[in-house]
Amino acid sequence: MKRFHFSLERLLSYRRTQLETAEREFAAIRSQVEKFDFEIRSLEEELEERSLILLEQRLSADTRREVLGGHSYLQLLWFKMVRLRGELESWLAKLEDARLRLEEANKELKAIETLRERAFAEYNDEVKREETRDSDEAGRNSFLMKQRKDEQNDA
């Protein structure tokens, strides 16, 4: 019997490549999102710490200059955090798009793999039928040879 050959093997390979590409893209974007999320959390922590320090300075400040400088720095941190949140939203949208592409690539690959599995199952069924035919033929031939031999011995 000939070897199993799936006619859509090249398409299957292409779909696997598409899935791998989508997985890499998703991972890269997720990495960016995690980076922005970390930066925002760090800025939030620093903003909270500086606010507490500024509050303490304000209560015991000898000069207004230190307090005003502290406020300016807090404003700077706040604006940076707002900018990073905007970028994070943009990356979250990209992440969702990449997730959808990844799911689509996965579905397309699954469809081709299912076709391949069915074709392989049909191939195996055909192999079994052929083996059964061969076995039946061998058994029939053996029976006929034995029957002829018995007929010859009787004559």
C-alpha cells in the first residue's frame, strides 16, 4: 500500500507558520503592555511617596521654594503617568487585535488539522480493508488448494 499523502500538507504548513507568527506578535505586544503597566505602577508608587514627602515638607517647610519644586515634580509625574496610560490604552487595543488574529489563525489551523485527521483515518480504514481483502483472498486460496488436494487424493 502506498504511503499516506495529505493533499493539503502545504496549506497545513502555511497555517502553522501563520499561527507561530501570530503567537510571536501577541507575545511581543503583551510584553509591551506589561512594560507600560509596570511603568505606570512604578509612577503611581513614586507619586504616592512624593506626595507624602511633600505633605510632610509642607507641614514643616522653611521655604516655599522646596514645596513649589515638589509640586512641580508631582505634576511632571502625573503628566507622564497620563501619557503612559494613553499609550497603554493604545497597546491594549493592539493586544486585542493580536489576540483576535491569534484565535483566527488557531481556528484555521484546527480546520486543516481536522481535515488531515479525517483523511488519515480514511487512509487507515482503506489499509485495513485492503489487509482484510488480502487475508480473505489468502484464506480462500488456501481453502481451494486444500480442496483440490483432497479431490486429487480421492480420485
